Amino acid sequence: MKPWLALCLLPLALDCLAAVCPDWPAQRATREISALDRQLAQWDDAYHRQGVSLVADELYDQARARLEQWHDCFAEAGAAPPDALASSAGRIAHPVAHTGLRKLADNAAVRDWMASREDLWIQPKVDGVAVTLVYRGGHLQQAISRGNGRSGQDWTALVQRLPAIVQRLPTPLDLTLQGELYWRLPRHVQAEAGGRGARGRIAGLLARQRLDEQQAAAIGLFVWDWPDGPSGMRERLRRLAAMGFVDSLRLSQPIGDFNQARHWREHWYRSALPFASDGVVLRQGTRPPAPRWQAKPPHWAVAWKYPLSQALAVVQAVDFRIGRSGRITPVLRLQPIKLDARSIEYVSLGSLQRWRSLDIGPGDQVAIELAGLTIPKLDGVVWRSQQRPVVKAPQPDDYHPLSCWRATPACTSQFRARLAWLSGNQGLALPGVGPGTWDKLLQAQQLDGLLDWLTLSAVQLAEIPGLGPRSARRLEQRFSLARQRPFVDWLHALGMPPSGAAPLADNWDELARRSQAQWQRQPGIGPTRAAQLQAFFQHPEVRTLREQLRAARVEGF
């Protein structure tokens, strides 16, 4: 799983995290690093000893990268991170070391790597678990888990039960193969479905040393190298296919330049494959003799990962945005992260209830994904900071559809939402007047009530920072347009509750005289909406707004 991949992934993951050193005193740094050390050790042990994946693979990779970064930031906090493979090594030595792969961070790195090499090939990077297969006289004699790259566990009995594994070669050869055991996912499209936990499922089954017939049939093999085979890639692939390992030939393509590499990466990312894959592997057709291989990333092969589907983010603060109707929405302010080439700094939690149930605070590490490939979405809390400040949330009873008609400190968010609604398409549809305009007026302390802008002249507007004489005249003209808007548009702009199909009078006084019972007799209006409508027209702040509109000679008021 994650540990041996993470050791190769650190440069890429750190680039994705793009984090600066935390502003912690030494004592806190020691506590936070120790806590993350323990968390990673728990994940490692569960995976390697119990075959249980407690966290998504790419989140694990990013967490380990973050731990490495913290150790770099706070060298005095203690020793380097523990060996991620401490619990994975076995007693069986590999005849040829498993090298792992260095991950290239971006297009430029791929171009640079390819520029100095020839005879290049590309393959999907299968998201499974690595294995060594040893054949003697054409018979499968041994299967060894990757372990720490130098030695692993004996998987022979399990692998001999897998229909996908050639147990007897057509010719009595002695050879060693390295490949990936994968969970079969017919017509799997990585860009749409992600990894679906396929790697963890395979690892769990093998670690528990139990396979029934159905499970065994669901495991496939992709051979990605024949260390002691022919020196040329094309000949190796041809002979592997002749021995029954056909995926290697079918899913390996020669490439001559970066554009071809990018084409195949995009093609395999968005096309149906029989397995989950988390990127592509670029490799030279020729490589050093097998005895020279070491358990570390080689110079002749690299990985080019697909975009992350989940990113690990640090919560910097919890903001509470209050909408026009008084609904309170907690929003996590994040240390900026990149996900699918998008920069993400905020993610909404939807409701106070969800925030309270998740108990998220500043310093916590959360998993973020894109819903529908566009909207940032919280997937869950990965781990919590050891020092979490108390976050004070607004009281729900203080905010409702009739609260915050003035620009007081406690009403900043709801009042701004009222202004944005008023000038937006749902209200007066004032061209060029949006949140940025209102922010300028609020910062200049020109607005106390919702309609104070009606009396601002071009001279007054020109004195506001960010508005010159020309912009001020243009804004005054747009404000003047508001006086000409129809009565019904003004009702919507002020936030009158929806009245459905009920006929509306053409003047304020007639609507304000309606009782709750009279509203309820209108088509489509029930008791709750009738009470809301009556309360709106009788509210003191709304009545004050009506007086301002009458003074401005707006029709209907």
C-alpha cells in the first residue's frame, strides 16, 4: 500500500500540498509531529499486519509527505520519521530488488525526463499490490510480496490459487517476473470512478491469507517487468504474451515525444480498463542488468500520476456565513491546495449541525474532493490538531428572515447578503452593482440601513476610495434606475416571502392591511407562509424601509 509508494511520492505530494512551515513554538511542534508519527504508524500496522486500509491511499501519501515537511521545518523536534515499511518486510529475499518509482510532479518534469532518453514506453500504473513471481523449469515455484523491496512475505500458496496467474509456462524456463496483483473492475474509468479502494481490498485479502473461489477469480495480474528477460522491451513484451501474460503487450505503447505520452495518459485516464490505475509509468526499453537493481527509485523508469481525487488540507479557520434568510453556513477556510488544477481555499459544510457533529477546528487536517468535478466538498476529518482553539458559533435564534436590516458588527454577513440580493437578478437587477460595490460603500461607512444608498449623490460617491468621478456618476445613474423599477420587483428585492400564485395589490398599504387569515385565503398559501407574509409587512424595520421608498417617490410605496 501506501508506505512504499509514499517514499517515492514525497516530492510530488509536497508540491501538491504547497504548505509553508507552521508557526508553532517548539513544544507544540513536538506534540503535533509525535501525534502524526503515531497516526501513520497505526495506519502502517493495520495495513501490513492486518490487511486493513484505514485511510485512502492518496491521503496517506500526502500525510506522510506532510510529516516529512514538518520534520524539515522543526529539526529540533526529534528524529526523522520512522520507516514506513517497518511492519511490511518479510523473511523471503527477492531474487531481484523491487525498485519503486519516483513521481514526476508536472508536465515540465516529464519533458525534462524524456529529453535525455530514447526507446521510451508508457504503461498504465496499475493500482494494486506488487508481487515477485519465480518460475523454475516452467513451474511457478514462489510468490513474494513486495515488502520493503529487498524481502517480503511468502504468498506462494495464495497465488497458486489465482486463475489469472500462469502456473505452468509453455516452455520449461527459469525466470523472475515483477508485477501487480489487481482487483478486477470491468470497464473501469478512472476519471469517473476513482480508485474505489481496489488496492486496499486486494491487500486485505492477501494479508488475511484467505481466499475463496470467487475472490480468487476476481484478482488479475499485470506484469510490468521481466528483470532477467530479453534486453529489448519489444521482445520482452512479445515473449511475455506468448507465455500467457497478454496485458503487458496490450497495454504498453512506444512513445517518441511528450505529446504522445500525454495522449496515452489522458486516454487511459478516461477510457475503460480492467483495473484501477493512479497514473502512468514511463520507462526506457533497456535498463541495467537485474543484479544491479536496488530497492530505491531507478533512473530508467518514473511515474506520472493522475490528478488527485482527494487532497489533504489544513483548516486555518472556521467562518460562519449568514445568508439573507438568516441561515448559518459554516465554511472552512483552508490553507490553499490544488485539486485537478483548481486552487481551493474554502469549503462549505452546509449546516451548523454537520459542523458540530464533525467537530472541526483550526489546525485539523481534512480530506477535500470535487463534487461533480467543480464544487469543493469535505470528505472527512483525517486527523485532528493537538492544540485546537475554541470556535464560537453564532446563535441560530439570533438570525432569521427578519433580522439584520442594519450594518451592525453582528449583522455584517446577513446584511451584505441582503444588499447582494437586492441588486441581483432576484431583485432590482441593477447592472454593474454587486457585492464589490456594496463592500466599497460599507468600508466607507456610507451605509447604515438597507436603502441609504438611495440618497447618495455623485459627489458623495466620488469621495469613496476606489470610485473616481466617472465611476461615481455611472453608479449614481444606476441607483437612479432603481427608483423606476416596478413595485413587485421592489417587494422581491426587500425579501418579501414568496407568495406563490396569490394576486398582489399594486400598493403597499393594501398588502400591509392583510391579516394572516386573509393571506391564508389566497391560492397556494398555507398557515406558515401566511404568518411569514403578515410578519414581514408589520415588521418595524421593513416599515422604515417603506417610508424611505415613499420619500424617494418609488411607485407603490
